Amino acid sequence: MSLDQPSEFVKHQTLTRDAFLDGRLTVSQPRNGFRAGLDSVLLGAATNRACTTLLDLGAGVGTASLVSLAHNAALNATLVDHNQDMMLLAKDNIAVNDFANRAITMVLDVAAKGAVRAAAGLKTDYYASVIANPPFFVETEGTLALDPGRAGSRHMRADLLDLWVKTAAASAAPGGEIIFIYPLDSLGALLAAFEQRFGGVIILPMSPRPGEPVTRVMIKGIKGSRAPTNMLAGRALHGPTGRGFAAEFDAIFRGRARLVW
């Protein structure tokens, strides 16, 4: 899809063109509904620099993958999402940012059975890095968003989270890394799903400011590892006062550094 020849979805949506990494990336996304932001940049910047194959589960418009591709010239990415309209936008974003020769999109339900994933072309035991920012409200909690795109990006049944981790485990190469970003209040279920399948699990808690409660976590596991789980010291996105980001995160959001953990 080109935004010059929009789909019916785009015709009925107002799109914004947003700059990431200090303008190195331009991402088109719907003005209303779920929008890529800080979590997507953190996720894309958290991958191992040595990885050459990336799988982005629930990729949306592709921001996390684009960040990884911008950081790693040797990387090839596969973006998967059940929402065809988001995948059309992701495909356009890939082209606009000159990554068409290094990234592909795939319309597929992340929680689909293995046979369905295989039929769609998703590889098993293949990807050196698998990343995801899954929907995080179960259907019985929170307020369901009125916009279908936003609801689909933020809400799913509680049992589906384990299926997302299962798909990540099946897709990752032996020794590959699996990285999710998620709200703290759902860490228990996510950690249980990771520890059932991976070793060397690392949890990185993040808070808005020093001394404030943790709001989000990044969690990484290694396929085939038997190393124990480790929780790192928490990190604050902002300084004690003001709106600016802490130096570490400011460098990440400007594309000058990767997330080191």
C-alpha cells in the first residue's frame, strides 16, 4: 500500500507522520487508536546488536522493528500482526524508511496454532531475536476502547498471553533471545510463561521518576538456557524534576544509544 493510493481503512482515518530517533525514522499511524511511542522505541533498542534475524509479534505499524533495523544494518525483520490494515501501514513505513529489502510483513494471529503459523510462512527455530509488546488488558478488566484498532491492540483474554509466549518460543532459534515489554501489574503471568519455556530470564523494572513506583517492565529470556532468573535494579525514565528524560533514555529515544541490559 502507498499512502498516495490509500486503502478504505486509510480513507476513513486521519493519519499522522511521526518522527522517531531524532528524525531518522518517519512512521505513519492512525491519529486515533493505539499509537506507537516510548515502549516501541525501547523494545526496538533492546535487541542484541549481533542478531541478524528479528521477529516482531503484534508489530502494529512497525515502529519497534524500524528502530531495530535503524540500529543494525545486518538485520532482517519479519513483522506479524492479525490486523491487515496495520500491516499495510507497516509495509508503507518499511518502504518510506528504505528497509524494503530487509523487512517483510505477515498477516497472522500470533495466538494461532502451529499448523496455521507454518502455513502462513512463519518459521520455527529460526529467529535470533523475538520481540513483542502484547495487548495488556484482559477482556474483563479496564474499559474497552471504542476504536476497534485500539481495542484490538490493548485488550485480549488473559489466557492468550501464554499463547504469545508459546509462539515466541517456537519461533526463536536455539540460543535466541525473546524480549517483551509489559505493565508491571501483569508481570506475574508473563514471568510464569517465560520461566516455563526459557532460562536466563532478566527483568528490567522501569519507573517514571526516581523513587516512584515501577509501571512497566522489560523481560528477556534465552531459548535453551538453564541460567537462573535475575531482576535488575530499576531505572527511571525521567529525572527527579522537569519533563526531560534521564540521560540514558534520552540517548535511546534520540537513536544515539541502544538499551544496555
